[in-house]
Amino acid sequence: MNKLIRAAGMLSVGAASLSIQGVATAAEGGTKPWSIGASLRGFYDDNIYTRPSGAAKVDSFGFEISPNVAYSARFEATTVSFAYAYSARYYDTSKAVNHWDQGHVLSASIQHDFNERLSLTASDNFSITREPQEIFSGLYFRTEGNNINNQANIGLSYQLSPKWSAVIGYHNGYYDYDSLAYKAALNRMEHLPSLNLRYQLAPTTVGILGYQYGTVVHDGNLLLPGGLPASARDNTSHYFFAGLDHSFSPDLSGAIRGGAQITKYNYNGGGVNYGETSPYLDANLKYAYAPGSSLQIGVRHQRNATDVDLNFAGNIVQDQESTGVYGTLRHAFTGKLGGHVTAQYQNSEFHGGGPGIDGKAESFFSIGGGLDYMISKNLSAEASYNYDDLTSGLLARGYSRNRVFLGIRATY
């Protein structure tokens, strides 16, 4: 199971999204519209419950079975794609609360050109998982239960003139945790409508002016510590930004968006609305430097949700202001041997919560890499390693985790 972008909460990369992305890519680039596959991996995890440093860790050997399927097809004016991955992971330790950890990741997209000037794109990504990097939600810890995440996007693009175009978009994020430890803090719905104006500055350069309006709505039936309803963490945001999309060459392209995020909170301990203005930045660079080899790096700065919901005298933690950097390298050493490295770092500062919490920082670092060797056309062997580390200014949060995987994958 597996944020490319997004580290826990803001950026995120895990195993399921990587595997499902690979299946979808194979379907798109192959001679047939569909692809099916399955993997069997053994693993060792030295901290299966992501327990804080100093607490008694639980480690375990185990195995994982993960079948997947993907479909992609292009018609005269429409492109559709679909991918699904299921994961069943077994922990053999007698200390496991549940020996079986099951997950689902489903993605679908469609693009349709009504005519030469008007086009529509829509996508949806749905997951049920226990691993934090697979839910993109503001949580760094593995948690028991069927934790549900859905990310939906729709965009309508219209060519206003030879150089001007407009894009109207909408993003919806849904988060639902089983665990009582996180429900009040993180169960929520996010809405993000947007409008972008694009101007063709040069054949390979597009200038952008954009606006987004975001709302975060929590479940008001749930209670935060101190008896406040979870809706006390509701907020709205205005994003104003400008940017560029530029193709340096057919193999190298970049994008940048920069501006401000103005956030207004519904509660501040006295019942009066108040807000924060912070920078907004989203930039990335993509480079396909050889057949089967590519590099993507990026940086993002914005406010994001957090699982910390402590309060002091009614002053609750509202969110975090975070800066995240990430990179993914894929390299084909030979026609049969390939490798990948994915790294991400996020530094965050808590907003609210009173003395001892407000302004405290924490950082999350994750790196993973692996090798895969093609034994035959349809069978390959793979080995990978992942390391996660959370360092926090709050007590009993920081932890480290090491995971090693070794297995085989069949694809048809």
C-alpha cells in the first residue's frame, strides 16, 4: 500500500499509491488497455504501531499479498483510466492487536474534449488504510481501523482567445477515522473551488493568476478535549497566487505557484472569529533524463490539519503551518534492473493550543528506496527499505520506524 507529493499530512508517498501508479502507467503505455498483477512480499517492521521513542516498541515479521488491476483507453475525444489495488498484510507477532492489516486503493479519471476550446477533466482517489502516508491527512501515526480517505477533483478548461484561457476547478477531500483518538481532530470535509487565468507568454511558457477558496468542516457531533465541539476547528481560507509553467525542453519542465493564504478560524477561545495570513508556495520540477529514468523534486508551503487537538484554557490547536520538500528518483540501470528513491521532509509549527503548544515545531522525515529485477517478461523480484522519523517539540510524539521488504511481482 502506499504522497508523490504530500508527506504525512501535506506531502505523501507510500507503497500502495506507488504500486497502483505503476500498474496504471503500464496499462497506458502497453499494447493492451488493461493490466493485472499481484505481488507477494515478506517484511520486517521494527515499530508496527509507530510508538514514541522511549515507549515499548512492537516489531514483527510478516508477509503481504497485493493483487491489482488497471485499465486505460483513449477514444476519439475521451480518455478514461481506472486502477485498483488490494493489500492484505499479516503480522506474525503475538503482540499484534490485529494480525491482518487490509487496505484498498482505488483511482479513476476521465478527460473529455467537447471541442477545440472546451475540455473537462475529473478524477477520484479513494483509500481505506491504516498507514499514515496513504491517507494524506495530517497524521504521522499508524492507527487501527478502516480509515477512509477520498480525494475528488474536477476541472473545466476553456480557451478564451489564442493566448488566454480559463480553468474552473473544484477539489473535495473527505477523511473518516475509526480510532477515537483521532476522530474529533481529523474527521472532516474539505472544499476547494478555484479559478485560474492562463496566458501564453511564449511557446513553452504559460503565466498564471489564480484564486482558491477553501473551507474545512469538522464533525460537530464529536468533542475535543475540554468538551468543545470538533466544529471549533472549522476554518475558511482565501488563496491568492501567481505562477509559471515552463518547458525547458521536451524532457524537462517546471511549475511554480506563489502567493498568500488568508485563513479565518471559527473559534479562538472567546467566540470571536480571527485569522492568520501566511505564505503559499507550490513548485515542482520534472526531468525524464533517459528511457525508464526520471527525477521529480518539489517544495510546498501552506497550512494543514494536525492530529494534535490539545487546548489550554479553551485555546485549542487549530492547525499547522508547514513547509515540505520532496523528491522521487527512478533509474533504469539496465533493461532488466531498475531502482527508485523517494524522500520527503516536512517542518511544521503548531498554531493555537496556548502556552507550551502554540509555536512549537516538529519535523517529519521519510526516505525509501528499492531495486527491482525483471526475471522474465511477466515476473520480477523486488527489494525495498523505508525509514520514517518524527521529531517533535511536544512530549511523547517523536518516533522512528524501519521497514524492509523482499518479494516478487507478476504482471500481465
